[in-house]
Amino acid sequence: MPEQQAKVVDQRFLALQAWFAGQAPHVAAQLNRARLPQGEWQVGGSDASFRRYFRWRSESLQLVLMDAPPPQEDCRPFVRMAQMLGHAGLNVPRILAQDVQQGFLVLSDLGEHTWLQVLDADNADALFRQALAVLVQMQQIKVAGSGLPRYDEALLRRELELFPDWYVAHELGVQLDAQQRQWWQQGCELLVQAALAQSRVLVHRDFMPRNLMADASEPGVLDFQDAVIGPISYDVISLFRDAFISWPDEQVHGWLQHYWQQARNAGLPVPERFASFVVDCDLMGLQRHLKVIGIFARICHRDGKLAYVQDVPRFFAYIRPVLGRYPQLRPLQLLLDSLPLPEACR
């Protein structure tokens, strides 16, 4: 890490510690305590954004502190969604103190173990059924008048363009020619219109094992600050086709059917036919896979976080079977076949 950047990081951490010391009486009151005990700091972790997390720990209490440095990050969407989801009964961090101008939050601690750390072939069915119950509960939240952004055509197209702008141009070193651009535009048009045709609900946008916590009786939900109003299939396909662990198609099909039935029982606007819902999931997943490949390339080439591109082959493995199932996606198949993809992505 360059010396100047290291100084900035240290200054942020010192500022966070000083701010937390000043907030201690307020935090204690939120927890119905006379005062906070003596505690120690631990580095929690970071994610694909500029946010960092620290854990403050004593013998009787653990808290999480978020450092979301402005102007790169904005705490307000996190605060709004934590309140919305908490009011709906979901297990989300409680906000105990906040300073959105500085980008500091004190949060209750949902534990140290994510589903990514505990999922295996033996417990996957039981855990995913819990997650699907949480998803159905979340999707029943009334979003009319909420002020949440919409997963509209402009956003869908901006996300898709991350693939040629970052993965193709920066990772592969290729500029699309006229024919390749035509194939790309034809494929994007189909994916965008398919997404816009779906029923709209609250969409978490990163509902996956890494953002579910396993240390309570029900899944803890994190990383919800980018929530929007969007297609009903988005979160469920994100859960089973994520960046870190892959599941057999037959198993995913069964989980999707379980979700579809539970959603129908709850009155959610899924298609009447399960086969139609599977098509929605396939096409929505394809849009997301292409976006994520672009995001991972951007994180690598713009932000210097090299590890993310190692997971790109997994997303091409998700993409290939979907392209093979739908003749209308032939333009995207032709585009991928024309690119100098690494052997692992073919």
C-alpha cells in the first residue's frame, strides 16, 4: 500500500475511534446499559466497495463499526434500508449511532460466520429453505411510496455495458467491431425487455450466502444498501448463482420450485406457470452474470483488487447453459464465441 494511502487509512480509523468514544453514552443508552465496558478493536473486513468494517469487542458485548468514506460511499441508503427491513421483522443490524456526513455507523453485531463459511452439501437444503422464507418475507414489504430507486431500463442497460466497457475492453483488450456490437445490442435488448416485463417487488440486489449470517436462529441479512424496486426473480437467482459456490442444476431447479410455491402461497406476483418463472430466472440471471463479470473487471483494473477476476470463469459457466437453451440468445452466443476468452471461460 502506498505510504500516502496508508496515512489516509490510519487517519480514518483514528477518526472513527475518536467518534465512537464520543458516542459511547448514546450507544450504551440504546442498549439499555449504564455505560459501555472496556473493549478492544479488531479489523473486520472489507468488500467490493470502499467500505471497511471493524469489530469492537468486550467480554459481554460485540459491536460492528462501518467506515464508509465520503464521497465514495453514502451511508444514508444503508440506514434507510436497515430501518425498513427491521420494521418488517427481518434480522438486520440495528443502527446504534450514526454520522452520515463522516460516513460512520455503529451497528449491532449479527455474528462472525457467513453462510459462505458454513454451507455444505449436507445442510444446503435446510439453510436455503430458511433463506427463501426470508426472501418471501422481504418481498412482501410494501414499496409504494418508499422512495426506493427503480430497476428501470436505464439502470439495466448501464449494468450490461459494464461487460464490454470493462471486461472486454480492459481484461481482454478488445474493442467490439460493428458486427460484435450488433450482436451485443440484440442480446441486451432481449434481456432488458424480459426484465422489464416481470412483476416488481423489493430487490435486495446482493441476496447471496456471503451476505447472510449464520449465528442466529434465523438468517441475518447484510449488504442491502443498494436495494431497488425491480424484477421478482432477481434475488432468488442471485442466491443460487453467486460468485463463490456453485450448485447442480437439478438442485437449483428444486429450490426454485420451492420458492415459486411459497411465493404463490404468500400472494406474491410470480407467473402462474413454474416453467415461465424458470425462463424469467434464466434471463434475469444472464443479465446479472454479465454485469458481475464487468464489475469484477472494473474492481480489478480501476481499484486494484485483483482477486475478484478469479471468480469470472464461474459466471461464464452459468452463462453457457442458458445460451444453449434459448435460440433467441444466439447473438450473445456468437459474440462470446468471437471473443478471445481464457480457456477457463470457454
